[in-house]
Amino acid sequence: MPDAGDPAVGRADPPGVGGGPRLASVVMFVRDLDRSVEFYRELLKMRVTVRTATAALLVGSDDMQVYVRRMGRVSHGLGGIGVQYVIWTADSLDDLHRCERLLRERSARTSSREMADGFTVVEGRDPDDLPLVITYPGPSKAVRHEIMQRIYAW
């Protein structure tokens, strides 16, 4: 939970401050390259631009990149230091529903809920059982005024 004694609690930078760097790429280690490439290609509507025997590069229409590398049976320590999961934003409400349908078809644990800030969150699992979160609308269309409780779940 947030630390109420932290002097930064309750303060936020105004929306749109700066025009700095934006997220360009995500690197994911997976167990089964073919299965994961197909899953993310279909879910995120990305195209495969480079492929080797052990890795692939998927690129979206906004030039967002997902590097997928086969690692076999290693595990991921959720709750440890490092990236825990990535939150994606659907292009439209129809796209969010498409993502939710695909996740329900492929994941035993999928949920959807509306948040107080006016956006919807769909959660599921990828082929390696890692958390996957998709929201709509994105932060540029629905400014977040609260920290999602989801990040305190670990």
C-alpha cells in the first residue's frame, strides 16, 4: 500500500508535462516462441518483422516493438524487483472487447472491470501464465487520478 508518510503522496505532475521519451520496446522471455509470437501477434495486432530460431521482433502500427526470446523452462519471479507486467491500451472499445474475447478463449483467468477514473481494465494471462493488462481508453483520453490498486496486489 502507499506510504502515507511519504511527502510525495497526493502530489502529481500536471498532465502532459514535458514531451520526453516514450515507451518504444518491451523485451519478453518466453517458454515457447511460436506460441507466444502467435498470441501477441493476434492480441496486439502486430506484425513479425524479424525472426530467428530463438527470438522474434513484433512491431505495432504505432511502431511499438515487442522482442520475444525463447528461454525454455526458466521462471519469472513476480513480486521481485524488475518489470512485473506491461499495461497495454486498446485502440477502441471494440478493440478492447476483441482482446477480452481472445483472452477468455486462451486464459482460464480473465476479468474485466470499470475503474473510477472512467476507464476499463481487462486482465488475463499470456501463454506463460504471466499477467497481462489491457485498458481503454488510454491515459491520453482518460487522465488517471488514482494509483490502480492492482499494483499493490503482489
